[in-house]
Amino acid sequence: MLSVPQQYGALQLQVFDHDTFSADDIMGEAEVDLQPLITSAMAFGDAGMFGNMQIGKWLKSNDNALIDDSTVNIVDGKVKQEVSLKLQNVECGEIDLELEWMPLDQ
């Protein structure tokens, strides 16, 4: 869980492996554009008032590392987004994330 300030940028992730007997190694980096999730969540307000539906989308392009388009959905009264990204600054690798928007008043 993290707090998103009024002036936000992309979420920067560093992915590491877990080694028991030596230092963890960096597996790659990823950048998540939070704008589609936040804009969609704010536009719909109380997601609990709506049934399951798609409310936004982050499109795959040459400017991002998305593997496929990423949709923002209302699922069981919660705003969620599933994101699959190619890891950057590494030979290969992918990361799958599920983001959920929770207003601070909840």
C-alpha cells in the first residue's frame, strides 16, 4: 500500500531475486503509469455503486513496456488494474501486477 500525492509521477519498481546465502540480485526495473488508474477511479467516485465493468485503459505503445493493453475495471465494487510489463535494463523478464485503488477515506 502506498499513498499517492496530488502531484504524482510514474511508479518506479526494482525487481530483485531472493538469495539465501548471497546478496539478492537485481532482475530488472519497471515503470507503471498511474494516470489511467487514478483518472478512472476519480471519474467514477464510489465504485461500490457500479457493477463489474471496464472504466479505463492503458494502451501498449513504443513509449512503454506493456506486454498487452492494461484495462482498469470495477470488480466487486473495487477499482483494479492488471498490468504485465517487460522488465527494463535486463536481458529478459516480465512482471505481472494487480493494482487496486483505495481512497484515503476508506
